[in-house]
Amino acid sequence: MAFDKDAIIDSLKEASISDLNDLVKAIEEEFDVSASAPVAVAGAAGGDAAAAKDSYDVELTESGDQKVKAIKAVRDITGLGLKDAKVLVDNVPSIIKEGVSEDEANDMKAKLEEVGGVVTLK
């Protein structure tokens, strides 16, 4: 059976929002992926976002001894799936979130430091 992208798209157009939500969850579970937006790489947003003084980038520079708790904290902060959060924690330094307010950045920093992580606000 050949893969028919157009037929799949046509059937998705007829589906309800609830059915589409169930489909996304099933795909996430089946393929161990996350449909949430990926975390942007530092500098990808352009010069204006980096120059703004009212926004910060939260960078995990060390994951600490409690990696499992750090992964859970990253998932909580970003909404990423387990695999994507683990990649960020395993590959420090990692930008966890970009362009957030000072209060939000400090909250994220506190959550990550609570589990032993070292965080830099840029």
C-alpha cells in the first residue's frame, strides 16, 4: 500500500478537534515524540530579541547530580516530551527557553537550581 499524503490530509480536514487531539497523543506515544514547539537555539530569533533588556534566555549550564529531577523540571518549564527534555539536560550548556520576562526567567532558574542545576540568565 502506497503512502497517500493527500488522502490523509483530506481525512484530517473532516476530523473533529477532539479526534485530532487524540491522534496527536497517539502519535506522540507510538513514536516517542512531542508535538510541542521546539526550543529555539540562541541567536536564532535575531538581533532585536537578543538586544531587548526586558527579555532573558534561560541557559542550563550544568545539570547537577539529580539528572532525572532536572529532566522533569525542564519538561515542566518547556512542555517538551521526555526524550527532548533529556537531550537538553544531557547536552549542557542548553538554552531552555528564550525571550522570557525577568520574573519568568528567575522562576525557571529557581526550579532548576532546586534540583541541582546551574543556570545562567542571558
